[in-house]
Amino acid sequence: MIKKALAVLAGALFLLAAPVHAGSWQDNLSLGGFNNVHLYTPDTDSPVGAGKALLIVLHGCTQSINAYKTANLEVAAEEYGMVVAVPDAMNKAGFSCWSYWQGSKSRSAGDYNNLIDLANELSDDGARGIDPNQVYIAGLSSGASFANTTACLAPDVFAGVGVSAGPSVGTSSIGVCEQANVESRCRNLGGAYRSAFDTQVASIAHGDADTTVDTCYNRQNAEGMAGLYGVSELPGSTVISQDGGTAEEFLWQDGRVSMLWLNGLDHSWSGGQGASGNYIGGASINYARYLGEFFSQNNARVNRNLAPSVTGLTLAANGDAIQVSGQAADQDGTVTAITIVIEGLAGGGDTLTTTVDGGGAFQANSGGLADDLYTVAVTAEDNDGGESDPAIDTVRVGPAPPPSAPVLSDIAVSVDGQCATVSGQVVDRNQDLASVTVTFASGAVTADLDGVHYSARACDLPGGTNNASVEALDQGGLADNDQITFQIDAGQVATLDQHISAGRLDYTNYANCYLEYGTDTFKLTEQASGDQCQWQDDDASCTGPIQACAGGGDGGDPQPGCQQESAYNYYHKTAGRAYSTGNYLTPDYFAQGSDQPMAGSTWGNTTLHSSDGGATWQVGTCP
């Protein structure tokens, strides 16, 4: 806890890593062995665990993954902090189905292997912030059966599974009920990983108006998974009314298994009110929302300890000492220790530890300190080892120095889509800071201040090279300025005809574009060409006319100058310049983009540099 507070006081960035393309879809990505994956990344985090959850959704027979763009998955993703991935099966059978009834069923076979790779690739990518203990898989029809089989093969990877109108594992008939011992088949598929079934959960659902897949599979699947988990069904049922529809819910012990009858729904993925598309229904509840709630409430793999909090921090100079007081609380336990780290701008300071009284109040006094401006960081620890975010403020010991301008430092930028967040540190020795303003291409933004840290965010920024300038102004009119350069990828995803209609392409290069993409969507980015611009795909095989830049400029220099940042590894990670592997206590840190190892674990101080606007970071100083 002391190290954490010291790191904060060292002036490193205190900025949460921005999610990758937050709050938006990315289409037709190549991930985990799949050529086409639609990916939605929400702005929010999961209500439990650390970071975001991941829900992989598998389509049904004859169903395009595009149908899930209108299935209200975004609502569930934002509400429960779930990254949603919708892959297009690589090894289809029958009517473009997931081939659940044929082929080898093993972790290394076909799309089973691809799904495991997809889950691991996404959860291992530190920039996405996915909690590996909250990885789930679900599907409709053939996708449901394939999802169930994959969850049986890899219970260590998938903490939960959602089966919607899916034939049982190992069956091949859909219109007529085929009896199957789901418990035995799933256990055998688990092999050496079967111990992970002890903490896996399952939701089984079926539309009560489904005439395509026999509804007998609903209870057969639920009872089979319950037998595998060793839990008994609870008496009675509950009617859920939400999203414009209803469903009847049956539960098993400890929330390990649920079974839903989706009222009024035919053979479709249940998207709730407003959902539409091929085999997407709006008659019942939003099943993805249900899964988000069910998984977050019943996942046995996440640490559910709520961190304590520190509020009401009050600092006062008492002669040559600092008096620190405030409140600390823990919702699901007790606060066992308070750590206070005091550090002056010229060095020096003190470290104090204390406890709270029966009402949660704490108070401590430092030893004698030299005249200076001091930053104080207070953290609380609970009985389960949970630690609060530090509460930070400043206080002066002794008289104020002559007027001086604020000092800006540690500027950094985090980019997601066409949005950017600029952050850094500002210290005003006179404690009369009036404002910090960040000016983007889209206009000026007043920064949010948290102790000595500032941050400001802007969206709808033009593609190419961008500059942001920062001004810190005190009440006497004294100011300091800083700036940073970064790249914005303003790529546009659309079909060929839509690109032409928007003016990004014309018919001059139509044949090349059509032969490569047909009627699928694909991405174009705007590139500088002299004092004008040209839209092109990633390998410049499909290009548009040279014309005025969409951003109204000349396209800019695609390679900004080198930027260099020195900070603790933890704060490189929170600023998006690095990522970590391993657990919280023994992480390994790597530079984002180059994957170069960074020495010193969490509190190692590393210098990183980037020559491409922050897309790739390397260890060391600028060349």
C-alpha cells in the first residue's frame, strides 16, 4: 500500500487506460483464427471482478453475423461491461451452420480451437482490459450447441455458457428430440480440465413458440449441466418482465444453472423490444442482458471483495506539522489500516500509519517538516487485503513563496477511435491555480482536476496528425503551456456502394474493389497525397480519387516527432503505453506495440518513446 501511494506522489500519470474503440462496433476483424469477427467494446467495466467481461456470441444456421448488429447487444454490453465478439464460423456445415454434429471434438480441432484462441487473444490483450475470469460463450441453435460443446472442452477458459434453442451436446437431430446424457458427455469432453466445472455456470433458454428445434432440449440441457455441477433444482419459478417481454425462469442451487422459457419467441435469438433481423426476435426479454446479470451475479471465479474508500480528506498545517483527517469505509468488511504518504516538492516528507475509530474516522499528525508545498496521499486497506484508490490533496507548511506560474509535466494522450484524452500533472506552488485548458482541433476543453492531476477529452477529431495544447493559468494571470502530438485513425467502415455514395470511392477502381470485397463491409482510411487526400484500404489495392481532405486540411504529416515519457510501469499501463501479464502481485510489464519487456515490475521507473504518435512504444529515450 505504501508503494502505491509513493508511486502516485512521484508524479506519474493517474489516468485509466481508454478502452479500444469504446462504445462502438469494429467489423470484420481477423481474430483468433476467424477471418470475420464483429467486436463491440463498451465504455463501462463489469460490476464485479477486475475490468471488463467478454461474451462470445455464435450465430445460427443461415444467419449472418450482421444480424447481431440489430440484436440490442450494445445495451447488454454497456450495462454489464461486456466486450461482445460475434465470429463467423470458419468450418460451416449444412446451411451455414456451426458443425456441432460432425468432426472431431477437441480443443485443437477446427472452430473449437478458433474459439479458444479468440477468447485467449482478446483476454490476453492488456489494452482491452478484459478480466480472464469473466470470459463467457453463448449462441443460438447450431451456435448454441457449439458454444455448449466448447464450454465443455474448455471449462478453464469459459466461466459461463448460454445455450439458446440448442440441441444437446453430441446430438444431430433438431426437429425430433434425441435423448442424450449431457452430464456424461460434457464431463468426458472436459478431460484434464474437468475440475474447472466446479466454478462454471450455465444458462439454458428456449423460445416457447419454437417449431424448428425441439423444445425438449431446454430441460435436457439444463438438467444435464446441473448434474455435471452437482446442484439441485430449486422449487417454483419466477416470471421476468423486462425489455418489452417476459420469460419464465427456473433456478438451481447457488445460481449455477438457470433455465428460461422465452415467452412468445420463435426460433430466434431473443433481443428484447426493438430487436430485429434474420432469426433475431423482439417478443421476449433481451437474453444478452439476462446473461450479463446472471453471469455477474453468479460467477464464482471473481474476487467479490469491494475495495474500501476514503472520503472527506482534510489537511491542515499545524506549525511545522501537517494534520490529516478523514473517513474510511468498507461495504463488505472492515478497514484495518490507513496509510498516509506525505512528500514535498523539494523532497522530504513523512509516512504515517493509523487506524479508524468505530465511526470510520481517522486522524494523524506528521513530524516536523520544512517550509514547502506538500502532496498527501491517503489509502485504506480492508480485512480481505483490498486497497482503496488514493485520496490526494496538497497543503502548505510555512509562508507562501513569491508568485510563480503553475508547472505542467507528464503530459500523455490516450486515443480511442476519433476521441483522445490528454492528461498530466499540474503543480502550483502558490496554490492559486485557476484552470487548466486543453485545446484540441475541435476546440478548447476545460480539464477535470483531481489533486495534482488533470485530464480532458475530445471526440470527432480529424484523421491524421493532431496536436493538443495545454495551458495552466493561476489567479494572478501567470501561465505555463505544454503540447502533445498524436495520430487519429479516422477510418470508415462501409460496403462498396456506401463508400461510393459517401464520395470516398468512385467507379474508376470499382472492379478491383469489388473483386476483393464484393458486398462485404470494409475499412478505408484517408491518406495524405500532396496537399490533398485519398481514401484507401489497408494495402492500397482499393483506392479512391485524389480530392480535398475530409478534415479540411492537407492530411498532415503521418509521422509526428518522437515523444518520450518517464513514469512508473503501473502508470505507463494506465496511460495505455504498456500492458501487463500475470496477477496483481507479480505482473510483468511490456511496452505497448513493440512488446519489449520493462524492468522493475509495478514500481519500476521506465522511459518509453514513440515515433508514431503513441501507436507503438519502445523502451529507452528518443533516438
